[in-house]
Amino acid sequence: MSHIVDAHVAYIKTISDLNQDKAELLERIKRLEEALEGTVKWIVHLADSGDAGFWDVEKQSEIIAARAALKKESKP
């Protein structure tokens, strides 16, 4: 019977650890999304100002990809 209890305790600990890992990852994702959004805004502002020459930031594949990634709804 003791081995059943031990297995159950180990299972509960694993679930707890996974929940903590998930919470940490979700927080990291949030920070990365905020950083990416800020970076995109800064690049667009720089391009629009003309201080970095004249180019169409909206055609840059990195900006297109960043915006697409930010639009996707995450369902963690």
C-alpha cells in the first residue's frame, strides 16, 4: 500500500512542478511579446522619421513576421 501512496505523492509533486513551469513560461512569453511589440513600434517610428533613410518598413519580412506572431492568439 505504501508504494501506491508514494506513487501518488510523486505524481502530485510532478503536477505541481509542471504547473510552476507553465506559469514561468507564460510570464516569459508575456515579456517577450511586450519586448517584440516595443521593438516593432520603435523600428516603425525610426523608418517613418526618415532618420534611417527612406524605406517601406511595412514590406520588411521581419516586421511582417513579427506582427503576424503578435496577432496569433495563444491558448496555453
